[in-house]
Amino acid sequence: MKLEKRWLLAAALSTSFLAQASEQASCHVVRFADDGWTDIIVTTAVTRQVLADLGYCTQVKRLSVPDTYNAMQDGKIEVCLDNWMPSMEHDIKPYLENGPVQSLGPNLEGAKYTLAANQAAPGGGLENVADLARFGAEFGGKLYGIGLGNDGNKLIQQMIDRNAYALGNFSLVASSESAMLAQVKRADRLRQWGLFLGWTPHPMNNPLQMHDLAGGDAFFGPDYGGATVYTSVRSGFTEQCPNVPRLLNNLHFSLHMGRYLMGPILNKNSNPHREANAWLNAKPQTRASWLQGVSRLNGQSIKTV
């Protein structure tokens, strides 16, 4: 009888130890990259909040797309949630082929990324990228992009360099997302024409009443630059710290979520972490679906709704 009790106690302690087993110390801090787009600020803030609730520490570094993949190659970044495909294919392809970066599943589908004109630009006379050359004077020969190194800027510069759609006389104005939007809003107030990079999800689509331009398939892809956004991690991360990639594979964001969370951040200068936490508290079923098969940092299981 005593032997049986000892065996049962040992089994119970062993089971408890396995349940409480945590990931190795190198997994306790998860480092993210974001390139300054509001959409990735939002998705990164939401993901960091979930990880914090699980006991992880997280860090985020503001990096351009090329610098992000270099940092992953050097082992300085674990996660980036903003691999827009197909527009970023040329940026990420060498790293996927050589091995330092691994692409996980999509976290957002139905996105768009293409050239757009503001409300002041004509509707019937400007519907296609091929029409732009006729209106070079109205646009001041300028096409507004976002941050340096951005894949969209590269595509625009390729169009200009190759004189595609007779855009050789246009010049790219590279700045930042906020500066680009400020310029377009200013043009709207002055009833001037503005030509810029537009994408969905983003709250700019409503106040600007922007017009996506057709015909840029050769550079931005079909369906007005239809895009799927993937999660990227440094190679070896899924094997070293399997719990976090299980969460990352479960993440599925929506266009509505993106617009909803980006609005207060852009228009009211609200704190991304506060908005992320409020959204997660209001979406317990979504949170529960993301946590399927995921444990806390210390190995404890999670009770979900």
C-alpha cells in the first residue's frame, strides 16, 4: 500500500512538473519589427498584449522592410507581421531561399495596395494608371509614397525608371505614412489633385474618398493590388520556442479590425496598447480562438471561453 501511494505521488509530481514546464530562457523575450505603418502598429500591439498576458516580455524595433529581414538574418528580430504579398516578394525572396527567414501562414486576407487619387481628381477622366500621363500638370508631376525602402516606393520608382504608362516625367516623393496623408488632405482642402499610395485596411479610405486606380497589375498585382499579409519569423524560432509560433499561426486579423483600431490611433493620437487591450477585452471569442493549443510561458494551460 505504501509503495502504491509513493508511486501515485511520484506520478502526480511528474505530471505537475510537465504541466508547469516552461520554454527555455531565450524564449522569454520576443522581439518584433514594424516599419511604421499604422496597420502593423495595430497588429503588433494586439499580439504583444496577448503575449504579455501569457507571461512573455516583448520588444519592438522600428525598421524598414529590408532592415527587418537583415535583422532576422542576424538573429536580432524574431517576428514581423507585415509581409504584404505579392508586393514584397522581391524583398523577402532571397531570405526565404537562403534560409534565415521563414514565412508562416497568412494573418490577413483581402487587403489591397495600389496607386490612388484623391477626391479632387476627376472621376470619369481618371480611372486607370494609363490615364495619369495626360494629367501630369494637374498632379504637379509628383507621386507621394511613404517611408524610404518601402516596397511600394520601389514599385513606383520602377514605373518611373521604365517610363511605364508614360510616367517617366513624374517624381516620387518619399516621406512617411503620416506625411503622405497630410499632403493628400491638404490637397483635398485646396481642391488640388493628389496621387499617392493607397491601401486597405486603413481609415484613410473614408475621409479621403480616394479612388483606387485600375491598370497597375504589372507592378501591384491584379484586383487593384489585391494582397495577402503573412507572418515572418527568423529561421529556427519555431523549433526553439514552439509556443509563440503556435499563437502566431492562430492569428487571423480582419479588415474591419484594422480600420477600427487604426482610426483612434491616427485621428486621436490614442495609445496603441490601450486600444489593443480594449479591443481584446471586447472580443473574448476571438482571443480564445487565437489561444487554441497555446500555453502560458510557464507551461500552464489556458482556460478559454
